[in-house]
Amino acid sequence: MVEWNYMLSALNDKSFWESRSVFITGASGFLGSWLTQRLVELGAHITVLVHDINPIIPFNSIVSDYNKIDHIVLGDLLDDKILDRLFNEYEIDTCFHLAAQAIVGMASKSPVSTFDVNIRGSWNLLEACRKNDNIDRIVIASTDKVYGDPTSLPISENNPLLASYPYDASKVCVDTLSRSYYSTYGLPVAITRCSNIYGGGDLNFSRIIPDTIRTLLKNKNPIIRSDGKAIRDYMYVSDTVDAYLQLAYNLDKTNIKGEAFNFGTNRPTSVLELVNLIVRSFKNKNLKPIVLNEDKNYIKKQYLNFDKAKKLLNWKPETSLETGIIKTIDWYSNTKNLKL
């Protein structure tokens, strides 16, 4: 059973979530799996859209109550007919849209397919919601990457969206489309802009935390391709799930609808500091990071101000970076059938 931090009564309000008809896109991914598991525990009636039904890690390792998912729909966000059918047939009232092509390197190599999945897939979803009278709340996943190289730090929701790269630009489009559906049609939508999310189940090894843990588990020195000086904010996955649920819970309020919210920890950490923390967390490892200083094309500092979420949603992160890293290492160390 996954352990949660029940900081807020809303997140543990089974009377609110029980029997509620929830649709999750990206449910088989890293964050989607954790969100699905929490909603299963809260008793929601869950529908997910997946590309295939083969055993998926992290989905099968995190969603312990897999059989309690009400409907697993085989399909694609680019198929608007499937979306129309499932929204009507399953009377969806709550939607969490997490599905995306989220690998930054792949987006740069294949921008058109990334734009297709991220942008067209999102407007298909928004349009299906617009045509359905049952929808009460829609939470759309954006990212802190939409701010690009920030004009001020920490980044507030009022900072301009200055994304430059394909993945980042696609999320700006999704962000803007979502708010336009609220402004034009009154669609009850809100947007999350999260800092770097980490935790067990992230199999995108181009990211620094899973890659470093995998390398140390193989008893090798972790590699830092940059100079290690980039400053970022890292948020544990259960705190991120809390953020999504708290935002959805409050989407009946007029000052929440149509708004974007930053979620982070306000603990800026350099890549080198992060990798050294992971090395120390292994305790019996004497390996040191190798700094290649090859990748020089990156934003130097990027971290969020989450005062708006704290004030309007009563949300704050509960997991320290030290605790989150230890929990993450435990997941990779103890998960069966995981190929590293």
C-alpha cells in the first residue's frame, strides 16, 4: 500500500471522491499511476485511457488495486470519437489530463509528433468536455518549463510564458488553450505548473534523479553532463498528487476556475548538490559524480513561488528532499521485475 501524507482534510474526504466518475489521461505514466492509486483508495469510479493493456511499470507496481479501476479504454487522445463516447457513456464529471509526450529530448528530435500529441490531443479533450454537460472540474497538467528563462525568481504565475524549446512551447499552447476554453465557454478548468517531480516509478532515465539512482545501483559513478550548477526545484510525487486533488476539490470556486497554479517546494537545489545528496543517501556508496561539463545549453535557474496555491488552496509540500530521495531509492531497490 502506498503511504500518503494526509495534511489536508480535502485530500482524505472520501465522501467527496467516493463514487465520483473520474477520467484520467496518462494514468499509466509516472504521476498518473500515483494519482490513480490515490483515487482508487478514495473510492472514485475511475476510467483511464491507455494505448495498450500489456503489463506496464510503473502502473502495475504502484496501482496495487488495479482491479478496482472501473474502465480501461484502449485508445488515443487523437481519436475524438473515442473521447466523445467515453465521456457520454461513463458520465464523467471530473477529468485529470496528464497525458503528453513529456520527454524533452524526444520533443526536440521529433517536434511535429510532440505538437500533435500534446496540442491536438489536448484540444480534442477540451472539446469533448465542452460538449458534455456532466463535467464539473478539469485539471490540466502544464509545467514550470512554460516560463522559459525567467525574468525574475522565484517564478510567480504572473511571470511571462517565455518557452523556447518544442516541449516547452507545446505546453504553453495547452496552457493557453485551456484558459481560452474557460474564458469563452466557461469550462471549469484549472492548470498545474509543477516543478520537477520525482519519486518511485519514473522510468524516464534521461532525468537526473532516476538516472543517478540507476547508476549507483549498478555500482557506477553517476554522470553529470552539465557543469552541475543549474538550479532547480524538486517535488516528491505524493505532494504533487496532493496538489492535483486539492485543486480539483476547489474547482467549484470562481477564483479557482480558469487559473494556473504553481506547485513546488521553494527549495532551490543545484544539480551537483542533488546528486551528492543521492550518493550520501546510499550510505554504503563511496562513488563520486563525474562532471563532464559538456551540456552548456540550459536555463541556469528555474524555481517556483507557490504562494498562490498556499493561499487559495491551502496546499504546501510535506516531504523534504532528503526523505523523498530515500523513499525513491527504496522503490527502485525493492520493485520486482524492474529492468534498470
